[in-house]
Amino acid sequence: MVGTCFRVRPRRKITGMPPPRPVVPARRRALRVLAAAGAYAALRPAIAGEPRAVLTRPIPSSGEPVPVVGLGSWITFNVGSDPVARNACADVIRNFVAAGGRMIDSSPMYGSSQDVIGYGLGKAALAGRVFAADKVWISSGSEGREQIEQSRRKWQVNRFDLVQVHNLLNWQDHLPTLFAMKAAGQIRYVGITTSEGRRHRDIEQLMRSHPLDFVQVTYNPLDREVEARILPLARDRGIAVIVNRPFREGLLLRALARRPLPSWASDVDCKSWAQLVLKFIVAHPAVTCAIPATGNVAHVRENMAAASGPLPDAKLRERTIALVEGA
Amino acid sequence: MSEWWTYTLSDFLMFAPRTYYRMIELYNVAIWPAQLVAAAVGVAVAVLLAGRRGGRDRIICGLLAGCWLWIAWSFHYQRYAQINWAASWFAAAFALEALLLAGVGVIAGRIALRPAGSVRCTVAVVLVVMTVFCYPLLAALTGRSWTTSETFGVTPDPTAIATIAALALAGGRIRLLLLIVPVLWCAVAAATLWAMDSRTDAVVVAGVAVLALWPAIRGTPATGRLVAR
């Protein structure tokens, strides 16, 4: 089993985000990982029967731990002004945070998702307890700051933890803006995103040429192109990796639903295909956080349950791939 | 859009089907009983198409213009734009179509529809009647709640189909100008429904739109009274 996991720190009320920390050297990061893994292994018997500790991974540029399962909002939170659906999404957010989740990801491209997240955070007074990750998505470079501010107001947070250039749209103008905002303490981390394997060469180039904190890519047992270059590069460069589309917007799970869960899934505490796929993803040592999107409370609980317990080793990951590819 | 060839229809769908139909359900509740008024407008269009009343073409264009303007504001701009940022552009396109119908058809009077009695006119009348009375049944027939029914005059798909059916009876190139938005909308709607896995609805919208367009595809009527004035 892969043991690069941490107990989540006791929750503290966050009234103001700490300033960005300096980049942590790779050797020190490795030592932290090993130390935390050892501490986790030592504590594990003691916590049997207690609520499961949430696995976290450190953000390489700061060492700040982030739970390995987050919450996406593409499609699922775009419910407009429907009060029933907005309350359902608010319940999802409340359950996500209650289960130890922190990172919520959205974009101005996602329709009403930002408003709905703001509604959910406001309803349960959770704005200070989440890791707010959003994106800038506008062609005009001069309008980037204004769009980020509009997004922040919709989220109803004091500031974003992370702002990413969505699909690399006009990264030439937006990245300098984001680095300036980070230097001014207006955001904490800077990232770039892509999905479904697009523009990986550009992503690589930017990872090499800019001091990025985060990169967001698609990764799951079927979409593994990032394993070849981007994930190793992220480790080398100390860049955190967010994984989108872990279930291919549900298509992967619908295909797998026809097959029984393998008996060995219980070895890594998986009770569903969703958990096995999520554990496959976050077991990769370069991955910081996977962000499955859901508007269903049962599903968010199921997803968060994958952020605890043992992770599959290389052999089980290979078996997962073989099973999923055969579905 | 980089690497455009890697995109599929579903990549452009930014809302869940249940969200879309829930929006229609809430819209239907909010505007009730406007659906009845709209249905009466649809019947009026069909009756006018089937008759020889003076000024019929202007009245039909005026009624359709009102429907397109209502949908631009009440459906696209106020509601659909909440879950689809492209709907702001749809609203602008629908408002433009309303202006064209009002300007070209009502004020300038340059739309001359084929008179009643011809086969093509009968087909158009039947299509308009079916759009008014049968299209709302599609929701129930495809397993959705009847509260998600889409009605002529207040929702875009049946309105676009009925408009195509009526305008396809017009002569002259001016009709092509007025057909652009309804035809494009039917293409967008069918693609959206297909991506939503509402395959039956998609086929109905595309199929009936092509059927409605048939008289226009067959070319400008030969008689002088049928061409644009």
C-alpha cells in the first residue's frame, strides 16, 4: 500500500489566510512525506473505530496539507435560481466539509455554479473553512482582475486561495496578473488548467517556465496521458496537481456499473467503483487532489470516504486499469 | 478554441438535463396562464394561414414577432441565461428575428405568403396546428412530467418550427433572411437535446423543422403574386 498520507490537522477557524510560504525544497518535502506517513502508520491502530482520518497531500510550494478529495462544480452546481436544487447543492457542500473536504473548484465558465457555491457557503457559514479554487476565463487580459473580483463576490469569500488560468485562455496576460495578485496577498496560489488531454505541450512549457503552484489536468484509469510527462514534471518542479474529470462526467462509472466490484477492492477499503477510481487517482504520488463533481449528498459522502484508509499500490493500480479498460 | 477537433457535442453542454427541464417547469409555473394565450395565438396563425383574410400576412408576422420577442426576454434572457451563458446571444438572436418579422413583414409588408388551398399551405397549416397541440405532448410521450411541456409562443423550439412552416410559404429571397434564425435555432436545439440524451426530442425538432422547411427548399413559387412584394 502507498503510505503517503497524513492525518488531517485539527480544524481551526480560519479568519484570515496565512501569507504564502516560501517554496519548500524537494528533499525537505520528501522528508515531510515520509515523516507523516510514518506518523500515520503509527497512529492507525489507535484510531480504529474512530472517524476515519482524511488523507492529505502537501501543496509543494508551501507544505500546506490539502485533503486528497475535493469537490468540482462543472454542470452539477449549475442549477440557476431553482431553490430546491440550490438547497440540494448547499447540502452537498455542508456534507463535503463535514466529511473533512476542503477544496472546492469552480469557474466563471460554469454558469450559475459560483453563485450556488456562494449560497451554500453562506447558508452554512463555511466560507472560511474551504480551500476556494476558482479560475479566470476571459479573452481580455485587462478584464481579468475584474472577473476575479466578480467571481469572489459570487463565492462570498474574502479572497480566493487559488486562481487558475482556465484552459490557458490568454495565459500571456493573466499569469502576470495572478502572480501580481499573489505577491500582493490577494490570492494565495496560482495555477493553470486544461482538460481531456488538450494543450499538454503548452502546459508543460508553462510548468517549466513559470513558478506555478498548481496545475489542473484530467487523469483517471482511462485517461493516463499525464503519467508520461506532466505528473513527473510536477513532482520535479514542486507543482501541486489537481485532477479533474475523474469519472469522465459519470460515463466511466455508468460503464463500470455493469461489472461487479473486484473482491480485492476491500483491501483498500473501497465499497464502490467511484471509490476505487478515486483511490487509483490519488495514489499517484504526484497528485494532490481529485475534484469529482456531484450534486448528490450520498455521492459526496461516498467520494469523501475514498479520502481515507489505505491506497492501492502499483500492483492494484495495474489491476484497476485492466478492469476499467475491459469495461 | 484550440484543438477544436477534440471537442464533442457533450463538451458544450454545461448543465444537466434535469436542470434544463426543471427550468422549463419553473418557467411554466411562473408564466401560467400565458401558455393558453400563446396557444390561442398559434391557432390564430393557423386559421389565418388557412384563410384569405386581407392583411393576413402582416398579422401573422406581427403575431410571430410578439412570440419571438417574448421568448427572447422571458425565456432566454431571464431564465436560460442563468444556466447557459450562450443564452444571452440566443436572446439577441430571437430579438433580432422579432425585429425582422416586425420590420419586413408588418411595417414594410414584404412578406407574401402562398394563399390558402395549395398543398404546401395545407402542410404548413397542419404543421402549425400540430406544433400548437401536439408538441406539448412530447414531454409526456418521452417520459417526462407534463409540467415540462414546451408550448408554442412561449418556448423556443415549437415557436421556431411554426415560424419556419409559415415563412416557408413566402416568396422571394427576403424569406431566406427571416428563416436564418429559426433554422439555426432548430439546429442548436436539436444538437443540445441530442447531447442531453433527449434523442427523441432532438429527432422531432430536426425532422419537423426540415419538413416545415420543405416548401422553401422547393424554391420560389412561380406565380407573380407569390413572390415578394
